[in-house]
Amino acid sequence: MSLIHPPAYIVWSTDWIDLSDPFQRLWYIQQVLTQGRAEDIQALSIEDITSVLDEITLPEEVRSLWMRFLETHRAKG
């Protein structure tokens, strides 16, 4: 089990999230990408973001930003 205590500005509805639970992991990454600060986003790996981007719900401008970033990141490879 991989429990974390997320900051309240990202997740206000619970004190703990189990990142070993696939549903909670997806939901947490979605919350970080939409509500997190730079340091929260930096704590995620590029692989974490890439692996779930098609599975999570993001505002179109946020999704577009990440798609452009990942394309640039891959090009620099």
C-alpha cells in the first residue's frame, strides 16, 4: 500500500490516498494536474503523466498544454 497525505488545496475530501489503488492513482494525478502547484506537478514523473493522460478528464486547455509539452519532451528525447 502506498498511502500519501495530499495537500488540502489539491484534495479536500479525504486525508489519505492509496496510490496503489488504480482508481485513486488516476484521480490523484488528475487532481494534481488541475489543482496542483508547480512543486506538486514536479513530484509526478513524465511516465506517470504519459501513462494516464488518455484516461483522465482534464479541461481542454490543460490537456492541450500537456500534449504539446510531451511532444516537445519526446522530440528532445
